[in-house]
Amino acid sequence: AQKITQTQPGMFVQEKEAVTLDCTYDTSDPSYGLFWYKQPSSGEMIFLIYQGSYDQQNATEGRYSLNFQKARKSANLVISASQLGDSAMYFCAMREGASGGSYIPTFGRGTSLIVHP
Amino acid sequence: NAGVTQTPKFQVLKTGQSMTLQCAQDMNHEYMSWYRQDPGMGLRLIHYSVGAGITDQGEVPNGYNVSRSTTEDFPLRLLSAAPSQTSVYFCASSTPGPPPEQYFGPGTRLTVT
């Protein structure tokens, strides 16, 4: 069964608008972490943001914030004030560890974001 | 500080050939991993290592072999290449944290004909 689900294969947003990319996860491990990565057309994987399962506050990094809803097992990425350079693939990933997991993240299938001028 | 390096960047193989994708990191990270990326599939874990001498299988290990004799190096061997192994391969190194850090190499684009 898929542990990370990204249900939006593609998303479009107007420049300067905010956009939310969805991610749901499945784990029975009480200690886990959630990541978001950006992959531009050049191909490199760029780390954006991390949320630990015990973190009390939602993670934020500049224009990126992670809307963490633990009971719903969702970890949506919010990009505020979209820029043309935000056009890329975005991947949600989860690592487990406390219950014998490997601490190595597993990834969702990604969401392609296109920002229109 | 080079981070995670991968060689080669591009490779074309014929079916049945073997080869080794190289991965090295200079951050003294204990954890290293190999992923493959195929269109619409995201990144799938092939093999990983939590320290020198320790390796384990990921989601899609068949047809691949790894070893970890040093902290720095984690080569991925294709034993007998098949067209289904045409993909982009990423090596990563990471720390458990908290907070965790994970760094990816630039990737190797492999085509098997």
C-alpha cells in the first residue's frame, strides 16, 4: 500500500497567488517525519521543508509552510505569493524510525506545478 | 565541500551488460540510499545503508546490488541490465536528526537498449 499519496498530478496557479499542494500519509509509527522537495526541470532535488510528528507548530520556511493535520494524516505544502520560478515538480516524502523503520524517506508520485504570469 | 557526487551523469547500456553507478559523499553521513525515478512514479527506494558494512533492500531491489565498505562510498551495481532499468538514478546521504538532513546527488540518466 502506498504510504504517501499525492492526489494532484498537476496544478496551475497565477503568479502572486497562494497554492496548496496536497499530501496524505499512512503510518502506524508514532515517530515520523514529513518532507517536501522541489524538482525543477533541471532535475536536481531541492529540500524545502520538514515537519516532525511531535513538532507542536507547523513548519515554515520563507514562502513555504506545511499545514500539518496529524489526525487527518495530511501534510499539505502551502506556497504563498507564487513566482514563475516555482514551476516544478513537488514531492512529499515520509520517513519512519521509532518502530523499526529505516529513517530513509519514501516518496509520493509528485505534483507538477505550473505558475502562469 | 562537494556534498553528494554521482558518476557518470549519462550512460547507455545494451541489454545484459553490467555496470556500477558510483556515489560518494563527504559529509560523514551514516545513511545513504539509492532511488530510481520514472515518469509518474516519483522516487522509489532501491537499496539503502545505515552505516559501513550494513545494507538493506528498499521497495524495488531486484536486479541491483550494493555494498558499503566505507562511510563515503555507496556504489550501485546493475548485474545484467534490462530495458526496464532505464531510469534516472539518484543517490542520497542523510542524517537521522533531529532535524534530519538529506542531500541528493545530481542523478545519473541510464538508458538500456
